[in-house]
Amino acid sequence: MRKILLVIFLVCGFEVYILKAQEVDSILVPIIEIPTVPSGEVELLDIKKFKDTLRVLTWKDYWKFSGIVGLNFSQTGLWNWASGGNNNANGVLFANVSLTYKKKKIAWDTRLDTEFGEMYTSETTYPWRKSGDRISFNTKLGFEFKKTWFITVLGSFKSQYAAGYEYGLNADKTEYEKYVSNWLSPSYSDLSIGIDWKPNETFSVYISPFAGRITTCIEDTLNFRTTYGLEPDQKFKADLGFNFKATINFVKIKNFKVLTNIVIFTPYFSKVQRFGNFDVDWDFVISYQFLKVLNVSLFTALKYYDQVMITDKKGNVGPRVQFKEILGVGIGYSF
């Protein structure tokens, strides 16, 4: 009897174990229904649902090109105008562009500010006159030794394209034209090494205690080289001094640009310019483009050169602040 009960117990226990195992298997391994694809058809994977999070950097990520180019034009016509004046037409072609490169610890900034303008004034002895002529090019290459701080080499060049004249009246009220400047007469070339602070892409400050400047006046017919700080028989001279430069290149707003830079230089060992008497160049451009092709721009240039002698209306000769302003509306492109 005991043997029969033992067999019944073992059989019942085995059946319970099988039922429990089936129950656990049904929970841990759910049945997954796989949709069937009709014969002869292939289901394509929609790649738009996937987003690639990796991107290979290209040259466009390191180089940035921005600026303003355009042509400003103005015309004045007078008929029986009691206040007086002259009929005139004026056109100025200009460009203010910058190219920057930044990759790892290397930064390279290059900028060109240039213009050339002609004015026609009727009823004058010399109707064709320059209304603008300027070349200002500078480039600097730096290595970042600390965040936002760079050891930098800077080079710059300033001159003009064509001959320049000064106009006035003789004692008998006749008009005269005096030849005063030309290409490389004068020109200013700077080469220096210093520290450049660039906290962002808009602003930078450069200081150099080792700055060299070469001043030229190569035109042989010019007998006024002393006007630019040279001797009468001297075509060029070199000075070693201190250089400071600050630049703002604001391009954050679409179609709106603000470009400005100021450069200050003073020589250490000049016979005609004491250390601390600074040469100053400050250029400022603000531009807004509208209707895709029209451009409103304001350009100002302020200069003070301690060795450039200027004669005022009273006949006094000495260094003076030079200032030019151009407000124009014309065809332009901002990028």
C-alpha cells in the first residue's frame, strides 16, 4: 500500500512541476508576431527617421568671409541758385572686407579697407577731382598660448592709388592745382610682434612693444618730403616703436554691419618725433542693406600723424587732426 501511495505522489508532483514550468515559460518568453511581407515585395527602411549625430568638419567651419562692397553716387544740379555753388556729380567705389581663420590654436585675421572716388565739378578750372583714394590692408597670424590670448605677428600697409592734388585760389582769384601725393608717396608699412587678446569673434586688442614702421615717399618730383617726416633727398625711413590696435567686426545682425579699427604708433628713437607723440588711424564703417541691392553706409576716417605737416588757412604749418566723412546711398552688397 505504501508503494502505491509513493508512486501516486511522485506522479502528481511531476505533473505539478510541468504545469509550473509551462506557466513560467509563457511569462518569460512572450510570443512575438512578425508581420508577413507579401511575396515579391520588399519593405524599405525610412532613413528620415534616423539622425546622424556625427559631422565631418570642412574648410567652411574654419574660414569666415564678411564685408561690404558697393558704389555710392550723388549728383547736384543748380539753376539760378542765389546762394551759389557748382553743379557736380560724385561716385565712390568702396570695399571693406575681412577674412578670418580659426583652427585649434591658430588664428589668422586679414582685412582690406579701400575706396576710390571721382567728382566732376563744372564751371571750375579743374573739373575732374578725386573725392576718395585709400588703401588700408592688414593681416595678423597668432598662436593661442592661453585661452583667448595669442602670440601674434602683424603686418599692415597704407597708401593710395593715384596722384592727389590740393586746390586753392591765387591772389588774383584764379584757381591753382598743387601736386601733393601719389602711389607710395606717402606709404606706411608696419611689421610687429606682440600679444593679441580675442575674447570673441567680434572684438580684439593687440599690443606690441616691438613694432617697425617704414615710411616712403618715392616720387622724385615731390619737393615736399619733409611734409611726411622725411629729408628732401630721402625716399624712405624706418622707425622702431610701440604699436596698439583695437578692432570691432560686428556682423551678428542680418544685413547690418559695423566695422571699425584704431591703430596707434609711437617711435622710440626718432629725431623729429618724441616718444609718446602718437600717430593715430581710426576708421569706422556702418552699413545697412535693404531691398537686396541698395545699401546705406556711413564711413569716417580720423588721422593724426605727428610728422605730417599741414598748412591751415592762416598759413600756420604743423601736425593736425585729419577727418573725412562719407554718407552714401547706392548699390551695394553685404555678406
